[in-house]
Amino acid sequence: MNPFWSKLNFSAKVAPNRKPCSCRPFVERLEVRSVPSISAIELRLHGSLPGNQRNSASATGPIGQSVVAFSSLSTDGKKADIFAQRISPTGTKVGGLIHVSTSSAFDTETDVAMDDTGAFVIAWTAILPGGNRNVQMSRFNALGVRQGTIVNVAGTSAVESMPSLAVSAGGEFVISYTRATTSTKSDVIARRYSSAGLLLQTIYVANAPSVREDSSAVARSKGPAASFAIAYRAGYDIYVRRYSPAGVLEKVSIVANTPRSEAYPAIDMDKAGNAILAWQDFNGVDWDVRARRYDKAGNLLPVFAVGIRKGNSTGLEVDPVYEQHPVVALHPTNGKAVIAYELWTVDQDSIADPTTSRSKATVHIVEFSKTNTVLVTKTTAAYDDDEDDVFQQLRAVYPAISLGGNGAYLVHFTRNPGKYTDVQQGDDGESIFGHLGKL
């Protein structure tokens, strides 16, 4: 959901080079049916906002209504606020833009969760003028009206960032985040809040003295049990911890600890407390995406491949295919799931000269049955533009996903032109598009 490459230490595993550029959020509508199809309707989310918009997240309610939150940068790129826009089940804007954060901080890494009434919570990382990072949050009712004030979830002298949010049907919510105390040591902490925003509990999810733990993702059942689970990276392995509704630890499980390096866990949970996890691992050349089910008793089911394309070999050269940054959503009752991830192809000939790079990035969307059979696949399009002999490609990166109680889901991502020269604001900047579908 969020761009973490600058924060996480993946030794000897280099993601494709990226430079920030102008952003214009859109939602591109998919008809809500079993086999998705793209319509020509595009919904621009930014309104009259100046500057760049990026780092989006969404939440979808019981009848398919959604809210999309994103970071909006100032024209000089030195300041960023969080905004949100409510979206109807048919993909139209509901009301105006909601200005979520207004401080002097650079606000980014947003996440959002919605309860069964349509009320929602937004969390984000606030980068303070002095450079420290805190996690903040704010609550809104179903009409988008702020409830109370902005709350500091984590505001110590440590570097606190990368929040993840999950909410019960009744509105009680959990925020997990990473707390870094040194450049080589970080922990995962979670805080549980009432529906009124009262802090109920602080949970030290992972704080081993000699292991770097980070990149947490939290999911919560919207059924009567309202249990929750937190997945995270420990070293180069993936773990998950299951908790009772009252925050009592019930089980710790190792999701992935192969000789490969694993990272970027994602998780979602159905009403019965069953879950599905996805993550990326390094095969020695590039990244792959894998997943596995996690039943309500805390048992991990077999791993299955989501994206394991290999690079093309030309002589002694291998053009890597990076499948990374997975996101996942699980239907609340029927066991179907949808997983989206970045699909990068990199031309090794251009790595030495990034100004001529012809690496491509799309977002691949896969729907699965409850037995992990592939039902539908879709890859977002990428476009070339050789205007003025400057190679320009629209790259789709950083997918995010949300799914509602009726099986309607929203996948969205950043469109990045991929130019390695200065990009001006306007049609040549980044955009955020979304696909509406239904499991």
C-alpha cells in the first residue's frame, strides 16, 4: 500500500529506480459483476487541489460504498496533507474532499478502515519539521464529518511509521505500526481503540532484542467474534499473531521462513475469523508473490503461488521480473479472495543508463476461489510515449485494495510516467486509478 523501499533494508535486493513526479488521482470504474470489465468512466478525485497526490488507501463498506484517502503534496513538494473522498458503490463521488490533516508536518503512508455503519478511521505517518516520524489518526462518521480531534497514536522520540488499520463491525479498531529505535532495530506495536476513539490497550506485538521487526499488516473479523491478526516481517521471515477481541494473544505462527528473503506481508480476514496472507519473496534474481490461508483455529494451510514469473535470459543476461507489493482481500463469507501486486519487467541493457530505461510496471489482479483456483486475472495496461525522442512509460505501482460486505471490491494504484527527467504537473504526472469489481 505504501512505498517502503526507502525504509526497509533488503540487502542485495534492489527495486527498480523511481523518482517522484506529479500526481493526479482518478478512479476508473469496473462494472460490478463476476468477470470484471473496464468502462470508460473515470472519476477524478483531487478536485481543484494543487500539487501532487499519491500514497492512496481505501476502505469499502457493507453495501460497496468506499472511502479513498491519499497524501496531497504542495506544489514545491515540501509539505503534504492527507485528504479523503467518499465514493458510491457505482463509482461516483459522494460529497466534497475531506481535509484530514492540516499541520506543518509532511503527512504520508495513509491507511483507512470502515465499520458496518460507514464510519471510518484514517491513520497516517506525520514527518515532523525536525525529521522525526509519528503516527496519527482521525475518526469520521458515515457522512465524512470528523469525530473529535486528530490523535497521536505514537508520538515518542523514536521513529514511528507505517500504520495499518483494521476495524470491527461495531467500530472498535486496531492500529499497528513500526517503531524504530536505531537504524538496525525496530519493533511492531499495536494499539486497540474503542469506537469512540478511547485507547483500550497497547500491544507489544514483536520486540525481540536482536531482530529487526517491521512492515506490519492487521486484519480484523467483522463477525461476532471480532478477533484480529497481525502479520509482520521478522528478519527476512514472515510471522502472524492472532488475538482475541480483547487483545489477548492466542497463537504465534511462522508464515514463511524459507532460505529466500520474504517481505511485505498483507492479510485480510472474513467474518468467521479465517484469513488469507500474501507476501513477496526473493528467488535469487527477482521477487515473487506467494500466499496461504490461515483458518479460524490458527492453522496455516499450504502455500500457493500467486506470481512466480521468471526473467527472460539473453546470452549471459537475465532480465528480471519483479512481482512485489502484494495486497489481498477476502470475501466475508464465501472464501473467495482477490490479490493484486506490482509486475515489473526490467531490461538489463538499460540499467546502466536509467535515462533510456524500458522497465515496465503494471498491476496484476487475480481472483481466487475458496480452493485457490484462479477465477479471473487482469493486468493493467502500460503505455509508451516516444514524443520528442524521450521514452516515457506509464507505470502502475503501489496497489491497494478494499472489499465490502457484499463482495464489492476496489483495487487502486499509482500511475507513474516513469521518466527520469523532471516531470511537470499536469497530464504527464502520476495518477491514481481504481478498478471496481465483485467476488
